[in-house]
Amino acid sequence: MADSVIKHKAGLVVFPDAAEIDQEFLDGWVERRSGFIGNTDRRLKTTEEYTIDEDGNYVNRGGYKFTPEQFNTTPLRLVGLLYDAEAEDKAFVEYLNSVMASCLEEYMVMYPEVSVSIWYRTPSHAAIYSEGHSLGPHSDQAVERGDTSWGYGPADENDKPVNEFPTKTVVTGSIILRDTAEGGAMYFPHAEYKEKFPVGTAVFYPSSYIGSHSVEMITDGERISYLQFYCQGTPTDGQSKHNVDAWRNRGGQWVPPMHGSDGAPSSQISELTAPNK
């Protein structure tokens, strides 16, 4: 894989042909995982998962607010991919995780300073884009502060961000599982790079503002990506149980969390994977 890896500016690294994806199996996997609802596996962007405030905005379980336009254009999300999964589906997720782990190791060779900041990884999720979906410019580490606390240090109890967990993310990794779409190119402004990545490509980049990116509007077809965040710091407020898929030990091996998570998502996972405004 190393010979074909493409290193761009601003920490963006592309791994062509990193994974082999059986499109017929992918159809079944998406259908099976889309069949779970409630607190198991779910497509987060359903009206049942939101309330509507007095201004007509959609508010998800994590408290993130979206305008009607944002709600209609953001991709669907599949989370809790290991929860009550069939053997073949579990093997598929484990295969993708192994591909991601291999790419991450190469990424850390290119950027050795980041290795000390990779403590654990989050449970993976999939983003499903279809006609009319896009994702505006954002960084995966961004958290909005409350309206009244700017310039005054931490937000007070009445004006705290919904969730500060994304601030712990260091590196984001994704694999393109499907791309039959018209549109859907990713743009990284600080890397001065734009590409419509083919199926099987893995893409790694900083979760901070340096890795800010967007996904162009899909005008036809479908785009599916598989995402995982690599983080540092100690999860707080019970986040370890739901936001830690595995810890990376000194030897570079991924160790399951002691709480024995079964992959079931929570509102905190919803918060972490919610598209940024």
C-alpha cells in the first residue's frame, strides 16, 4: 500500500485501493443495519429522532439544531454498527476497522508526532448521501459555544455546548464504500485539493481546522462513506462507555474497552456524528 499512498498538504493523506468492497453485500448490509431503530442502530436523520422548536428548526437528541434546509441536505447516518450484528456484518466492520488501522499506522509514520495523541478510536459509523445531500465546510473537531459566553472563557451552566467530546478528536479516517453519485467530491481548502474519491479509497486528515472539508451536492446516485475518529484525552461524564471502541496500547495494538461495549449507540454518539453547521 505504501507505494501508492498520496501525501498532500495540510496533513491530508489518500490511500487508493485500500479496501475491497463487494457492492452486492453492501446493499444487504445497509438494508439490515437500516432495519434497527430506537436505541440500537438507526438512521439518525429521521423526523422521529428530532423535535421541532418554535422557530421551525430540527433539534436532535443530542441538542444539535439544524435549519430545515440543513436537515434536508445532510446525509443519513448509520451508527451502532456492531450492535446485535449478524456474523457476516460483524466481520465486515472488523475488516474495515483493520484497513483503517493499517492506514493509520502509515499515517503515523508520515506524521510521527501525532502517534502520542492517538489514545483511542470511536465506534465507526456510515454516512449515506443521496440526491440533494451535501455537507458544508466544517472541521470534525469543532464545537459551538453558547451565544452569550464569547470572550468570557468557559460557558456557564446555562450556556454550555451540548457536547464537548469532538474536541478530543485528533485524526479522522474514512473509506469510500460506494460512489455511483453525480457530484460528491470532497474539498479540502487548506490542502488546496479536491477529488471525487473512488470506491475503496481511504482518506485520513487532521480533525482540526487544518483538515476542514466539505462534500459537494449529490445530484444523482449514491455515496456511502465509513468513518472513524481517533482521539486523545480521558473521556468524561460516562462517555467512555459509548464513545470508545478500542484503546491503542504502547505496542500499537487495539485493546477493547474494559466496559465491554456491545456497540450500541447513545445520544452521545449522535452528538459526535452530527454534521457541523
